[in-house]
Amino acid sequence: MGRFILRRLGQGFLVVLGVSLVVFVAMRVFGDPAKVMLPLSATAEQRAEFEHLIGLDRPLPEQFVSFIGDLATLDFGESLWQRRPAMDVVFERLPNTLMLIGAGLGLAVLLALPLGALAALRPGGFVDRVTVIGGLVGLSTPQFWLGLLLIMLFAVNLKILPTSGFGGIKYLVLPALTMALPSLARMVLLVRSQVIDELNQQYVRTARAKGLRFHQVLFGHALRNTLIPFITLAGWEVISALAGYTVVVESVFAWPGLGLTAIQAIQRNDLFLLQAIVFTVAIGIVLINITLDVVYKLIDPRIRIA
Amino acid sequence: MNPTPDKPLLEIERLEVEFDTRRGVVRALRGVDLTMRRGETLAVVGESGSGKSVTAQAVMGLIDVPGRISGGDIRWKGHSLLTRSGARMARDLRGKEIAMVFQDPMTSLNPLMRVGRQISEVLCRHLNMTRADADLRTLELLEAVGIPAPPRRANQYPHELSGGMRQRVMIAMAIACEPELLIADEPTTALDVTIQAQVLELLAGLQQSLGLSVLLITHDLGVVAGLCDRVAVMYAGRIVETGLAEDVFERPAHPYTQGLIRSTPRLDDHMERLIAIEGAPPNMLAAPSGCAFRERCPISDARCEQQPKLEPSRAEGTVACWRASTNAWAAATEVEPGMLRAV
Amino acid sequence: MAAIDPPAVPAIARSEPDRLRALGEELWKDKPGLIGFLVIVGIVLISIFAPLVAPYDPAAQSVIGRLKPPVWQPGGAWDHLLGTDQLGRDILSRLIHGARTSLLVGVSVVALAGAFGVTVGLFAGFRGGRTDAFLMRLVDIQVAFPGLLLILLIVAVIGPSMGTMIVVLALTNWMIYARVVRGIVLSVRQTPYVEAAEMIGCPQTRVIFRHILPNLTSPLLTLGILEFTNIVLAEAALSFLGLGVQPPATSWGLDVSTGKDYIFVAWWLVTFPGLCISITVLSINLFANWLRVTTDPQEREKRFARAKAAERRREERRAGVRQVTE
């Protein structure tokens, strides 16, 4: 197990290295940080000073080495906008994003299993068809639009929830719903088709020939075996939420998490802060991937521990 | 239910099963009659598609959509399993009084559940055992089916066991509640030849020691010979011949049975070549009228356009053929040797 | 499921138009798939002929005709069916032109990413060995990137435009094609008939074109369609965030974004463009759902069985008895 985790960490290191290479190339080769970050009125001297400050006047390979060095020490520079270390801002906002993801995806996970299983019981039946169409509608709805519709309904018309912002649980409801819906749609469709497939497997016939009651066959065998692909999808949902979907939801609801901060950083040309967010998320994704692999090893006996 | 000794254990009467497919209705069983007595070993033989497995599945209540039982009856100790109350009763019978071993031990076990648990599950369901008691009994069962080191094996997953081992687990599962009838659907087809013999030996031994009745479904006549009292031959969704095993082997009455036996290799006979039955089984989408075998039968005549009834032919035997007990294939070889080919 | 072997039905060699007609008939029976297909055709036609169909120039502003509601609302008028926005621009015309953006971005990204991914996948699958290991490791690594955030960063640095967006989306979405293609190539190469073809010295180009490419078309078609929906949604999201299509060009995502400041006074600004995105993507999904099942014989049989089962349950309910004979 230890060696396995170590190997995955190695792969994760490659991922972070890859991200830094992409960021470096984008920023220093294609982009012009000085132009983006300095005000238009900056003089040639100010520009030169800034370039010298962040090392833009040195040759590219040398820049890359010092860039990597900064990353290794988690030194992402000072946020231009907040006038404090970028990592401080990241750590301040990260919990809010995690709260949003937790609430949204938690809701999706809780609802997906029963809904999907219910649809799978009578494939082709009324509940099933409604579920499939509903699922397709769910994954066809742009998240930002869904958020705005919810705001119009619950905040503007019914006036029972706040439009946006951060505070008590009231403020979490709509963002979490918005976060949940597309994931819920994907999960329900997966659970449904997986349970239908499992119920057609030979081992389910064995279970029925054993005289097991229907609920024992469903919960003890079919649904239980659906958990592995379900966890795969749930893990992917967490990753893709972290990798960017929260940006959309947070900016609709002005939810002060990493995603909103990323957008604000872009609007304020605060590349250092943006860069810090990207790396934090990249490392987070690597860690989640490793966790998922470990979870598979624990729950799927067919995977051998290398 | 009260066990009446004179009643047959299992009666299948004019059983019909249909499958809906995109291309039409497949009539898999077209009126199957079969009776099993207590303690007897009956083999159902026939080529794939003849309906032998479907018959077994119908008894186990495993026909699901797109299939359905469209006619006839299945009775267990005289009680129909297909009525509303019978179906309820059947749910408690299956796994307890009637158990089944499937063809493919690779896919028949839940890949994500320890094999021990898959056995003890049956015990908990039917004998109301506690988990701990069931676990202990599971070890005994594993021992009984010849699995070494039961405590270790019980904790393993199916993929950690060999094919023969898995089939032994399936058998342990089937005999867990000491059933009266064991249905074995091609239990050795998916196994290596050496393992096949072991598994058959195990089944024969259990049959003796537990007084099981066994319904053995197979296309392998060699398996039947040593193990079974009686044989039923199926063709195109019907029983075409039944009888005591030695009668059917020595003096097959139906042309199809004759052909089947001719095409099976035997060790005690010095036949120079094996001879296949020409042609293919009928398309069950458009079930043939009259005798289904007539297209391939060398002695068919005008009468064969009417379906012959399954009539008593000899002691404990029935046959459905207008010209039963004619040596059909001898004539054919003489008349048209080109129709036959060596296998 | 059924333990019976499917009856052998002679394969009738059918000509291409016949097959298309048979497909059409099958689509006709699947109403959601049919509706999806018709809507897509409609959207494609509208976006091709946008300047002819649109009643107004999508950029034409009008100070006096600002925030007019749709025709059925009090204050609405027939000259602006779906109302006007905060600059007095005709919403309907903007939607019609916005369709062009969505389709253009979707098609270009799928084509670019698909071409690159398929090439990488074919290369990895055929070369095998170290090339394969290296390329697939590259794919694994890029899949673990924080996709959307990285896109945001790149676009922010380079500067947003439709071209940037297309290139960046293509560069971040090619991996799935490579994985799928490589998987198919590997499995097809192991089938006996391809092994046989290679063994008897069939030239590799022939193996690729005769044996492998035909196996790729159907999965790639389905994948391409599903990826298209993802790209349409991604384009909308990027434009909504202000990092995609830039004014004065139109895009549904951009229109939602400008409308969001007016949700208290003009619900139609946000609702209609969002609805367009949703309907487009839903239609494609409905059609793709049908296509996926139809191109897979096993899935087709399953779908048939499901429909049959549902039908039988309805009959049972009507009859009020179990179908088994008493």
C-alpha cells in the first residue's frame, strides 16, 4: 500500500509539474504579465522595474527554474489586489468552496442512489422515463442559468431566500441546489443504467434462485455492486467541481470561495493570486485522485495491492 | 404442504414459454411434459436452443421479460407454482427445497462478495440462522463439497478461486438447505475436462448421501450415461423421447435421439467415424407445424406434418414420433451417403 | 438474458439508402429522439440563414425601445416578439445570431480536438510499447489538470476572444478521443480476424482502413456528439464569465451575463438565451441517446425488452391479474 501511494504521489508530482509548465508558458511566453498587471499609464521605467522584480528580464530557462523554486516553497508572491501573500487569500477562501461543494454534491449523492434505483426497478416504466428525461434535462441546463432562474424564483418573486452573498444557512440553499443539479442528473443516470445492468447479471439470477427476497437482491447485490462505478463518478464530480464548476456558481451567487476569487483576480489583473488558486486546486485534485485510488483498493477486491 | 409419497415431486405439464424479441416471438417451450419422482436422477438432453435451460429457469421462476410463461403448469408435490398463492409459496421453496447450480461458475457468483457470505446468505434467508451460526454451517458445507481450508476460502472472493472451486461453491450454496431437488444446468460445460469428472463425482456422491433428486441439464451424453436413471430428450421446445437411461442409449426410439447418439463419441465402441445430423434446428421464431424434426429426419413422411403426441412406448418410456423405433439412419446412410459427413 | 440462442436470420445486404430509410423509420418511433433531431436540424438551418431569418440587426440599439417585454406581456408589442434588452436590441434576433456562435465554437472545437485526439490515439494504439506508454501517461496527466481554472488563467493572460477560446477548449478536450481510439485499436487488433489479416501479411494501411477505422466510426460519432454538448455548455459558461465571446459579437452565454443585472426588472433577458442553450443541448442529448442505443445491437434488444416489459405491466394493471395462468 505504501509503495502504491508513493507511486501515485510521483504521478501527482508530474501533474503539478505539467500544470506549472502550462502556466509558465502561458504567462511568460504567450502572455505579457507586465502589460496585464501594470496600469496602462505605467512608464517604461516602471515597466522595467516590474519586469526586473519578477525576473522577466532573465532568460526563459532561468525564469522557469526560479518559478518552480517559488512553487516548491509555496511562494506565490503578493496579491496585487489584496496587498498580502496570495496563499493567505487562498486559505481564507478555500473553506467556503469546500462547504459549497460538500453541500451540493452531498445532496446529489443522497438523492441519486434512491432515485436511480427506483427508476431501475421498472425499466421503461413511467418513473423510469420521467427520470431519464429529467436526467437529460438536468445535464443540459447551464449551471449559471439554473442559478439565475432559482434566484428569480426564490429571491425575486417569492422573496424567501437571499439573492446572493454569504452568511447563514439561508445563503447556502440556492448555491448548493445549483451545484447539485447537474451532478445529480449524471449520477441518477449512472445509477439507473448500472442497476439495470447488474440486475441482468448472472449472479443476480443465482441470488434469485437462492430464494432471496427482492429487497435482498436489490440492496445486498445489485445496488451494492453499483457503488464502485458510483464512487468513480462522485469522485469525478468533486474533481470537476473543484476544477472550475464552482467558478460559475460562486460568481452567480457572489459566494466568496476560490472560484469567485479567481474571477475577481482576473478582473483586477491579479495574476499571482490566480496562479496560486490554480496550483492549490491542482494539488487538491492530485490528493483527491490518490484518495480515490486508495478507496478503490479498499472496496474492490479485484484490484490487487501492488 | 404435506408430503404425499405417491405424488411425484415435480410435474411439468404442457409448459409453454415465449420470448419477445425485436424480430418476433420466439416460442422457446412449446408444451413440455416432464415428471420427476423423489430420489430419481433425470437428465434432460438436447442441443443448445432446444429449451432445456429455459425449462429449468421456468421451474426456478427465473423467466423474466422479454420472456414469459404463456401456458401450462408447474407443480411441486402437487401444488401449482404458477398461481398467485403458488408463486408466493415458490419464493420460499426456491433455494430451500429446490436449488439450482448454473452453467458458468465465473459469472454466477457475485464478484464483490466473499464466497462464504454468498453461502451463508441462503442459510439466513431460509433457516432463520443467525449470522454466526450460518458462518459455521458455511464452513461445514465447504468441507462437504471438498474445498480444502474452508475458513480461508470462505473469506476469499470469487476471482481468487479456480473454476472448479467456484462450481463447488455453487454446489455448496445449492445444498445449503438440504433441498429435495437439485437442478444442475450444464454444471460442467465451462470447466476443464479433468475438473468435470470431479464435479460430477461430487454431485453423484451428494445425491447418494443426501437423497437428492437431480435434474441434470446437459448436451453431453457421456455425462448422462454414468449418472442418471432416466433421460428426457428435447428438441425445438418439446420433449421428443423419455425413458430409462439404458433403454434410451441402447434402443433409442426417436430418429433425433438416434442421430444424437450416433454423433457422440464412445469409448466402448469402435465406430470408425462420427456422423453429424445434417441441417440446423428450426428457427423458433416461426415454430414449425407438425414434427419439428421432420426437415432433418431421414424417414419423415406425410404424417409428420401433424405433431405426433408423446405416447408411452415401453417400460417407463415415451416417444413422440409416428415411426418410433424405426432405424432411421441406417436407411439414410444407404440411400444417400453424400448427405452425411464425418466429424 | 434469455437462455435461447438468437435465431439465425440471414443477413441481407442492404444498400445505403435503404439503411438510411430504416434508420429514419426507427427514429420516427422514438419520439424524444425524433424531437431532438428535428430541433437540431432547425437550429442548424436557423444559424446558417441567420441574417435572413432574424428580423433585426442583433447589434442595432434603440434608446426609446429599451427593456420591452415579450409580446404576450403587458407592454409587449409584435415588432419585438421576445422583447428587447437594456440597449433596445431585439432579443429574438440576438438569439438567432447567438446560435451561430454556439454551433461554430462547438463544431470547431470538436473537429480540432477530435482530429488531434484521434491521431494521438491511433499512433499510441499502433506503435504500442514505449510510445503508447508515454502518450497515455501524458493523457493521464492532462486529465488531472484543473481544466476550467487553467482555461481561465490562459484566457486571462492571452486576452479573451472567440479564437482563443476555440484553441484553448480544443487543447483541453482532446484526451478523451485519444483514450477511446487507443482502446478500440488495441481491442480490435486482438480480434482473431485482424490477427489473421496481419499474419497473412496484409499491409498495415489496409488493416487500418479496412478493419480498424470502420470500428471507430460509430463510437467516435457518439463521442463527438456528446463532446459537442459539453463544448456548447463550456462556451456559454466562458462567455457568461466574460472570458469567451466579446461584444459586439453575440453569444447566448454573453446575453445571460448582461441580462443578469436586470433580473429584478426584465426576466426575459436571462430566461430566453438560457433556454436556447438548454434546448440545444437537450435536443442533442435526446438524439445521441437514441443513436447510442440504435447503433448497439445489444442495447437495442434491451430497449425492446424494456418497452415490452412496461407494456406488459400496463396490461396487467388493466386486467388486474397476474399474467401467469391460474
